[in-house]
Amino acid sequence: MAVLEFQDLPLADRDHEWEGDEANKRVRRWADAEEDPNDKYRKAFVWYEPDDSDKFKGYKFQIADVVDGNLKAVPHAVFNAAAVMQGARGGANLPRNDIADVKKHLGRYYDKLGDTPPWDQD
């Protein structure tokens, strides 16, 4: 299984803007992972490909950014990842067995936000 353990990251403000490329640059600097991914870098993601864990391309569903020097889950990033799990942008290209665990992981952040994930809505 390549779904990361739930990090229970603190939440950024709900209105914190999400720009994935810029967030990834900040996380790389914060994690001292500008050359290769490392365990600290991995904490910003929900899923990774074990065979590509030494490559940045192996990581998917970044939900965290560095805010005021700390790694925080960004609500808009969580919402974007959930939308992909629901089929947006072509959907998630993940092993079938990981899909439920990714949704569970994202759902825990929805709970922290006091929201219901889209797959649990009527």
C-alpha cells in the first residue's frame, strides 16, 4: 500500500490560496529535498508510488504547504484532491486497492474542517 499514514497536520486558513507548483517548491526547500524526495517531503502528500519513491514524479495528491515556517494541510488542496478522486481532471490513476484508503485519508481532513467529503454527500 502506498497511501501515507495520516499526518494530522494543522490546517491552514480556509481561504489560504493553493498554487500547487509554488507549494511544492516551498515544501522541497522546507524538507531540504531539493535534489531528491525524503521522508520530510513525503509528509505533504497522501499517496506515492513505492517503486518511484526516490523521484518527485512518484508523489501524488500534495495537500500541504509551508505556512509561517510550518507544514500545514491546505483546505483548497484537500478539496482539489477529493475532486480528482471523484473524477475531476480525468480522475485518479491509482491502484484500485488504494482508492478507499486515499478517500479515508482525505476524509479525515474533511472531518477536521467540519465538512463532509463529496463521496459521502447525498
